[in-house]
Amino acid sequence: MRILVAEDETIIRLDLKDLLERAGFEVCAEARDGEEAVDLARSELPDLALMDVKMPRLDGIEAARRILDERPIPIVLLTAYGQQELVARAAEAGVYGYLVKPFREQDLLPAIHTARARHEEMQALREEAESLGEALAARKIIERAKGLLMAKEGLTEQEAFQRLRRASQVSQRPLKVIAEAVVATLEGGE
């Protein structure tokens, strides 16, 4: 797994890099501030980002928000501050983990694995929702085409569906494409 480390304190950044590499991760980029983190996330395409909250130029939460707007990746925030307001902002930004410094290796590694797992679950849910949305859109246009065929041609629902299905098979095009053509033709002819 390729990890972006964003931490303005050099010693902490180097310790994090060493810890991650010993754990078998690749640190693909190191940022000293939030702006640099956003740029490196864009150019290096990391699989995960570990970011300090309090950084110069752009704080870690806003940097996380910008990174996630462009490309969803799991982000774990590291901070010396555990205030509820920061935790709420981090959650709203879409980060997957939040660790308060000082943390130990046995805290960081499970946080990384958990963030990665949660991210994969969210990606699967997004894909499923998109697929369901596409299926619903196809169903709606097919129903509209059937309704138009029934009204214009005096067909039963079953006959209208069979006509659409036959046209789909003959043309070797998806039923949705045929339905769209029927709707465009019959509604355009009104």
C-alpha cells in the first residue's frame, strides 16, 4: 500500500515514514503542509494518506476535504488535539480515522487497516447505489416506452414489452436503448 504522509514536524514525519516502511508500507510522498499534501495526492496517487491536523498554509482537515473531492482515498488524521469540534470537522470532511498524539505503532497500524477496510466498504456501497440507480433509470424508460406503445398502438402491457424485447434482440441492443428510441419517436411525434 502506497501512503502519503503529511506532517509539518520533520522528526515526527521521519518517525512515521520509518514506522510505516518497517510495517511493509511504501511511503510514496511526504508533505510539510496541507497545500503540498493536496498537490502530492494529485500527482502521486497514494492508496491512503496520514495527515496531521495542524499544518501551515492549509490545515489537515481542509486538505483532506480537497483530496477527497478529487479522488476518494482513506485518510487518517493525526493530531495532538482531541477537541470534539476537530473530530466533528474531520468526520464531516470524510476522513476514515483519527488518532491523538502521542500514539503507538500498535495504535497506528490498526487505524490504517480499519480506514482501508471502511473505505473499501464505502466504495462497494457507492458502486451498488450507482448500479441500482442505473437499473431504476432503465426501468423507468422501459415503463414509459411500454405505456406509449400501449396508448399509441392499442397493445396490452405484455404485448408492448414483447415488442420492445423483440426489437432489442433483433438489433442486438440493450432494452434501455430501444426504449429510449421508442420514447423519442413516439413523444417527438406528438
